[in-house]
Amino acid sequence: YFDTVTDAAAPKAITPGVCYCCKTAIAFGKPGQIFLAWRHVYPGNFRDMAFTASSDGGRTFMSPVRVSQDNWMLEGCPDDGPAMKVDASGRIHIVWPAVVAEKGTQTKALFYAMSADGRSFQPRVRIPTEGQANHPQLALAANGTLLLAWDEAGGGSRRIVTGRGQADAAGKATFTRTPLAGEVGVYPVIAATASGALAAWTAGPPDSSAIKVVRVN
């Protein structure tokens, strides 16, 4: 559903079949442009990313499109959805987790895709990760650099990792991975600043957890 607090109109149904525990993502472009992304349950229990857009402030939305044919079949919800930003030129950037077969086992990895028009997305690009990658978040620096944060499971702990990516004029992106030394936790977020970025996450056991914040150059 979509709704606003500025009118008395009823909430608008956009689509059924949404993976109900994964977070949704919302981003804004030019005046009136609203973009939504979520994990959708496609026939066969394939839980891939879906996207829709409105050009009239949310009064109507286009038919949802599939961001990537990941074909992640799961009898349940992974509780891990997409992150999305729109840059100054109107290009839509999405990051999300999906499972891939690797070295005889399944690995949860992160992927990126870009769309120039919201009607189709370029083939996904894998973001360099180690172990099981979870809960990606995305920010956009003033110079167009993509800033990322996620947590990785491996070796009995969850480490906090940041990364950055740059998309060229054709939309091809390359990414680098930078673990935050010694930092463990879950559910990071990242925000761009004038001098870099700030990352924050939940650290510590549930009965004494804390929010940690660091500056990322």
C-alpha cells in the first residue's frame, strides 16, 4: 500500500504478493517522482526484487517490474530487503541480498543494479563480500559516489563492513569493500556528510546493546 498524510484519500493498493518481513525501500526523484522497491514472492516461491514508480506524487503507480531474475527460492521470508537511492541525473540505484551457489554451497551475497528510466534495470553486479552478507544500506555522496554499509556473518561473529561504488556514464559500477577494523554488530546504516560519511549500527548482546557511530572517510 501507499498513502500520504496530506490528503484524506484512502491508502492505495499497489500489489499483492509482497514478502512481508523484508524491509521496503522508498526514494524520490524530480517533483512528483516516487520510487518503491521490495522483495516480491514470484510464482514458485522465488523471492526477487521488484520495483515501481509514480510520476504524479503517488496518485498512480506503474505496473511493478522485476529488478533481477535471481530465482532465490525460499519457503519463508529472509527478513532482508533492498536499499535504493536516486542520483542528480535521475538514475536509480538499488542494492539487495540474494543467495548464490558457490563452491558447492549456498552463499548470501550482495548485488547492485541501476536503471536510467525505471522500466528496466541493467544486469546485476556483485558487490565484494566475505561470508554471509546481510542488511545492506545505501547512501549517495554529493559527487555521485555510492556509499554502502552491511554486516557479514562468519567465524562466529558479525562484522560491520562499509564499501563504495562508482557508476560510469554507461551505468557500469565497480565496488570496493572496507571492513571497520574490530567492529562487530548488526543492522548498520550509513549517511553521507560533507566530508565523507557516518556509519551506525547495533552492537553488544541484547540485554546491554548500544548504538555505535563512526566517521567513514
